[in-house]
Amino acid sequence: MLRTIIIDDELPALDWMKRLLTGSGSVELAGAYTNPMDALEQLGSEPIDVVFLDIEMPVINGLEFSGHIVEISPSTDIVFVTAYHQYALEAFERHAVDYVLKPASPDRIGATLAKLSARRRQSAGPSVKSGGAGEGIRCFGRFDWLRDNEPGGAVKWRTTKERELAALLVHNGNEWVQKEKILDALWGQDHIDQSRAYLYTCIYTLRKKLSAMGLERLLQSEQNGYRLDVSSIGCDAAEFSKVCEGEQLVDAASIAKMVRAVSLYRGDYMEQDGYFWAMQLQERYRERYISLLKRMAAYYAGVQSYFQAIECLRKITDKNPFLDDINELMIRYYARMGDRLSMIRHYEKFTKQLKQELGIEPLQRTVLLYEHLRSGLSDDTFSL
């Protein structure tokens, strides 16, 4: 079964494609969207085999949007579905698998699905692997060194201290780490001689493990310390940092990268490991994550994709449910969507949490905003 998404701003065309694809018996319909921006999060967070994509849409042209798909989900095939002949050349230049003219017929869609299925079978055939997509270093949530050919998909460490040593060296970002700093971080100041011997044992076993992986050169040593050069290995924290550097503008050209960055953030930096030495960077990453989500929510609201804006804000409330400005924005966006019930439920949930967990009432501004919107007035007319 091909996991499929349909994107078309015209509801009749969207419904017709739904009927054709679900009636084929070879498609699992994973999503259908009238606003392409609403599809980005799903594309970045779960495997999608194919996107059936309209070209002429008001929010963003389908040809331009296909670039975001390729960036965020390179293994996803793209089929353009349009009423116009003139885009065919550019579509295939953008690596389209097929180009279907509206109104599509069952036979025409059947031929496209046969082509897609054959393409998938061919790509799943025997091949030489040179580092799978599941390989790399994961720091968000918990520290793991992912390896496709390891049982369970990740490196198994001989001891918890060997694992923590690897995490500490990765944490220091290819910089030299003095032995005394390692000893203090992993064992504290007690039993220094015993701890030093344990450190040498951990270094030996780590080097042996890296050698078995063909990566012995990554662990470097000098008289006073060690360095683990993982710059050639993918790392979720490093990729996230690149996107967040300089608080770059969130716009149609950059939103796919932003969605990808958010999908990497599976939890706070090494939060499940409880390493005290990681806490400062953990807080910094959390702040960057929240800042990025705020900017993404503002972008989505600007293109009237309020559902996606609310999803970004909800991720922030998962980290801190008591932020007044975030909860007020959620109330506003529910009102703009015309989702009165969700607006009421969210306000009631927020005020209940404030009372039960902090023993306080919501800000007067929040109460007045809610009453204003509940009465059916536009949030554009609200002022204190």
C-alpha cells in the first residue's frame, strides 16, 4: 500500500482524488489538505510514499512547494495534478514521477499508481548501503548512537559510564575535554585514583567499540584530554542548531527547514539521561525550540493556516502550559478558525490549570479577550 497525501485548494477536486485513490485498493490515504502548508508537519514526521499535488494554488505554487517536499522528505515521490499543460516541462525538471491532467480518470490514476508501485519495488531491491538514514547521533530525548546494523538500531554500551563518557565527548562538540573535567563530571572528587583507572578502562572500551565500527580515528587523545570528532556524523542537535542560528526569518522559502528542525526535537536535550553537566545546554536548546515555534506560529497565522499555528503553540504549552501570551494566541486562532467549541475548551482548561497548580486566576487581559471573542466579536477589534 502506498501511503499518500493529496494537496489541492479546490474541495471538489480534492474529493474526486480521494475517491479515485481510495477506490484503487492500493493506496492508504494518510492526509488530504487544501492548504499545502498544513501538510508540512506530517511530511516531516512520518513516512509518506507519494504526494498528489495541485500546481495553481493561492498560498504557494505547487511547483515551488515541491521543493519543500524534496527538502523535508526526499524519499517521497511527487505527482502533479493540474488542469494546465504548460507546466509539464518544469514539473519533470523538479523530479516529478508523473504529470496528470484534470479531470483525472480511474484508468489514468491506475496507470500512475502502477508506475509508483514499480518504482518502489525497484528502489527496495538489493543495493549497497553506505550509511542508512537511521545512522547518526541522537541527543534530544536521550543520548543514542544510532547504527542500522546494530541489534535494536543503536550502539549497545558495556557500562553506563562508557555511555556517559561518549555522551560527554559528543556534548563538547569536537572540542578537547581535559581529563580532570571528565573525572569530575562522571565520578566527582571522591576516590580520584580509582576513578582515573575507571576512565582509562572506559576510553579503552570506547576506542575498541569505535574500531569495530570502522570509526577508531574519531577518538583522539593528548596528554591532558580527549576529543571525539563526530563532525562527519549526523547529529540531531547539530542540525537543529544550524537552523536556529541567528533566528533566521520564517517564510515560504525556509518553513520546510523549520518543520524538519522541530521534528528532530523529540524531547529536551538528554533529558532522560539526567546528566547534570548537560542541564545548561538543555535549557538553551529548550529556549531556542520555543522561540522557533513562536516564529513558525506567526508565519502560519500570517498565511491563515491557523490549524498549523495552533499546533506550534500547543508544542510550546507542552513545555510550559502557563504562558499567558501563548494561550491568548491559541484562543485568538481558534476564534479566527470559527472553532468556538475548541476556543471555549482551551480557555477553560487553561484557567483550571492556573487555579489547580498555581492557585492563581488568569490575567484580566486574558479574561476580557475571551469574553470579547465568545460574544462573537472579531479579535481585530479587541483592545484594553
